[in-house]
Amino acid sequence: MIIWTRRGNGIAARYREVLTGAAVCSTLALGVVLAGSGTAAAAPEARESTETVSAQAACSVYWRNGVDYDGLTAGYSWAWNVLVVQGNTGDRVREIQCLLNYHGFGVTVDGDFGPATASKVRSFQSARKIGVDGKVGPSTWRQLRK
């Protein structure tokens, strides 16, 4: 709701104040909708907490028919030929982690290609009888997407 006043610069100031408050409320509501129920919203006292919170990405693996390739995906990345190694972070790593989980090589989906992910990649490569190096290159991508 926008409340207009008629005193000099009061109109712009009041409009800006209401709009800013609405934006904050909308942002918080959107965060709850996107995060889902059972999640916590940031509060002033949360800044003082020393607890660590880990957010694991959701995985929904499905078959995708692409322009050049068909294969499994979790929707984070459609990479096939990109080399992903320990130390990398982001959506390609989330894609790898989701696909590893889909194939039974359970790993936390956090987008961080750390030692645990590298170990699961090596186990997956060994099981698929492809070069075991802990890196996800073209041959490992192809196997993950089957």
C-alpha cells in the first residue's frame, strides 16, 4: 500500500519508505517460497550465531534430449566436454554430484569439488572401467550421463 502525503518533499520520502519496506517483505517472502518450508530466515540475532549451516542442493535427475547429445541431467549443467577438477565450484560440480548420487556413489551436493567428490569420481571411474584420475573430462561425462 502506498500512502501519499501532501507536505513538500514528504510525498517522495513516504513513497520511497513504503516501497523499500515492501521490497524487503517481498524479498523475504520470495526467499521462503524458494527455500521451502522448514527453512530459517535470517534474523538480526542470527548474525551472532556461531553455528554452521549447510545447504544441500536438490537433485532431480531426468533424461534430456539435446541438440547434439541425449543423456541424464540434474538440470544444473549440460556440459559434456568441460574438464572439472578438484578445487572447482559451481553448477557443473553440482551436476556431477547429482549424477554420482543417481548412479549410487553418494556424495553431498554442495557445488564444491573437494576431496570427497574426487574420491567418489575415482570410484565411479573404476566401476565404469575408464581412466581413474579423479577428474571429470569427456569420457567421465559420457558415463555419468548414461
